[in-house]
Amino acid sequence: MAWSLLVRNGSLVDGSGAPARAADVAVEGDRIVAVAPRLSGEAARVIDAAGHVVAPGFIDMHSHSDLFYFACPSAESKVRQGVTTEVVGMCSFSQAPLRPDQREIVQGWAGGIGASLDMRWETFAQYLDALRAIRPSVNVAHFVGHGALRIAALGFEARPAGAADLSSMGRLLGEAMDAGAFGFSTGLVYAPSAYSDTAELIALARSMSRRGGYYFSHIRGESSMLLDSINEAIRIGEEGGVGVQVSHVKASGRENWPKIDAALRLFEDARARGVDVAGDVYPYNAGSTKLDNMMPAWAHDGGTARLLERLADRATRRRIVEKCLIDGERWGTVSQGGIGCDQVFIAPCARRELEGLSLAQIARQSGMAPAETLMNLLLEQRCTVGMVSFSQSIENVAKVLAHPMLMIGSDSIPLYSGDGDRPGKPHPRTYGTFPRVLGEYAREQRLFPLETAVHKMTGMCAARLRLRDRGLVREGYAADLAIFDPRTVKDESTFPEPHRYPTGIPYVVVNGAVVVDGGRMKSPGAGRVLAP
């Protein structure tokens, strides 16, 4: 027997949660063709995996890489973590559908954190064709963003959707699903998705129910509104007749940390009564988003250009401060809770000397109040600044990671390739999410067995998305593999020094191609746009 690839002598953790076992894996073309304790035969390429785990390629259940594929199709910062499939179009953001007269608005909305947006298309089908043409190195499971649907149907307006608007959004959602979208996502803390009411979202969910679409949601509030917001997401799934995924489950703001147990019980209670609900989590106590998300939703009405006008108006600035400043020290948002300006750090920014500094540090340098510093920076940089914010409890992170209904999603934003100087101070999850789960939480903290960690990043995710030929190492399945050393696998990326690839993952195989070979990126372009 001759194969294109044979992986020998490895410890197979097959993604199902079953115990590890000794097995060889044979690949022909893009498929796994044999899995057995000892395979004899010839192969064009043999990888000796002695001392290593052979696992399915990891599936990132929540990523924003779609905003960066066109500038970085190699997706090296993700692939070298062992990731072979990404779920994108999250938090209401997607680059399609797109009305030609809305290109500038979408550019400001989705492209404000260094994203490379091509936007030569109008329909979701045209966009997916353009994505296929650049051949990203990872497989892509794409959702359509509710924000994109809303902008295309009724612009960037802070008003409820009328009957005609709902009809238009439903038509666009149907066209996107016909083209290959897995469902739609909301980011209910981000304008214009934030301007929707529950009835609008239930109506959209119902419109895709017969197609089997999923509703993925960055919920309406992750701080004081946490429990009500999870209940809203569950209600949308239940009344809309669709599966619902709560994105990056967390409790933000110290005063809200005790709510996490009640939040997890909401998942359990809903599942017990038959609701198809699950969620994802990243293994860090800091999040990352656009700095302009520190502004209240009403300030975004009309898009980035209108937000900048408001930031230039002294009376509006005073109103923003009155609404958001808490006790003269903390800044309050529905996403972050009450957060100190010493807990908010600049990530990507054109003024690179500010990257990695906190708002409090920048304020001290400028001699101005932190609130003024925040708004001045947004105005000066035209809202093209990213942030990293520490609003969560590290104890809660472990509790959520260990929950059996939750899987792993990085929530990473940019992509990077190559070595040497790379701009920005991105959240280290960009480089380290999956090795961190394996090294820090499975090996060091023993939060769960290695097999459980792998399951949460592979088989569990594939089952959730109904990917029938991925997520497991089995005959007939796609040849997506991550080969790692369980003794040394480690995230090397830190908040001060984020641009570091992980160690202990020498080989990654995407659709049968050895994309990471000996720890180096070798054969980009092996990924595919997946269909539901």
C-alpha cells in the first residue's frame, strides 16, 4: 500500500474524548484512509510522531480572521497553534452583503482596527468566491454578520427595523445561507446590531430555521446585564427554532464576577428543557476589541463619521462623560462593566509609541483626564485603535473553560505571518489560545484531561457545526491534523511581548498538506471555504 502521508508511532487523541491510544494514521490526498496500531506500507512522506500526540486539527469556534485573510492568507499566527478550521463572521461583523453606496460606512465600521477590506463584491456569494480565490491556509466556516445585514437593509440608523426592513434582511440572510453561510451572528454591544430589539432577532432566526442555520451571539451585555442577556439569546434560539451559541462566555467587571455560576446554570436549565444552546470561551482574563466600543451605542448612530463629529463637539463629550464615568475613576460600558483606565491598554495604533500603554499612563503623559485622553485619541486616530482590557476573574476563566457545554474560541482579531518586527500589541490569544489550553490548563493546572481539552477544540466543535467529516481522526474524514508534544506544548505569547509563536507543535496538516513542517510554515494555501 502506498500513501501520500503516513504518521507513525504517535499517541492518537482522536477528538471524541476517548482515551489516547497508540495508532498510525495514513493519508491519501485530502482524506484519512487508515487508522491502526501499526500500519505497514510505503508513503511519499513519513512523519515520526514518537513522543507526540496526533490529534484532529483544532477548530476555532469564534474568530475575526475574516477581516484579515485578504492581507494575510497564510494565517500563520493561527495555523501554528494547530488550528485548521476557523469560524468567522462573528459579533455581527462580516464584509458582505454590501450595498455599493455603503462601502465607506462599512470600511469605518469593520475596518477600524487594521483590517484589510477588499470589498469589490456586493453579495455574500461574490464575497465567498473572492475568499476562495486567495486560498487561505485554514478552512473557513463563515457566518453572515447581523450588522452587515442591517447596514445593507436600513443603513447605520438607531431605530427599530420595520416590516420592509425585516423582509430585506431576511432575503439577504437567505441569499447568504444559499451561498454557504452557517447562520448569522450578532454583536449586541456594537452598533448597528445594538439597535435591534429581541423581536427583530427572533424573526431573522425563524427565517433561517428550516435551513438549519445557527444563531451565534455576542450578547447584549456581559456585565450588569449578563443574566438577562443570556436569557435573551436563549429565547431567540428557542422561539426562533434554531441552535444558539453564546460567544466568549464571561462576567465582566469585578462587581459582576459572582454572577458566573448563575450564568452557567442558565445554559444547563435551557438544555434540560430541550433548547439547543452552547457557548465558547477563550483562556484569558482579558478581552480585546475596538477602542471606540468604549463609547455608548447612541454615539455611533450614523456610523464612524457621525461618531467623530460627536467626539469633536464639547457638549456631546460632556454628555458621554456624564453617562460613562463612574465615581470619577472608572468607565462603564455594557460590555466591560465598570473598568479602570489602568486596565485598558492600547493594542494596534498608528502611533506605535502608545502601543502597550494603558489609558491611565497616556493620560499622565498628556496631563489630561483619562476620559479626555480616550476621546482625543479616538478623534485623532479616527477610531482606528484597538484595545486590550482586563475585566474578568482568572478563577472564573477556569470555571467556564471546564464547563462541559462550552468549547474553545479564541475571539482573536488580527492575523500575522513571518518573523521579525510586526506592528501592534495584539492580545496574546492571537498566537496562543490553543497551546495555552493544552499546556497551562490541561498539563499544568490539570483542569481537565488532555483528551477533554482536545475534544473541546475538535470533535465537540465539529458536531456543533454539523461538520460530518472533520473534528475526528477517523477513516474517511478530512486529513486535518495537529501533532504536538504534550510535555512541552506552550503558548509563548504574552501581553508585553505578544508576537511569539507557540512551541511544541511541530506539524500541522490541512486537507492532507503538511502546512507546518518541523515548526515552520511551509505550504500555505491548503484551506477551503466549508459548506454547512
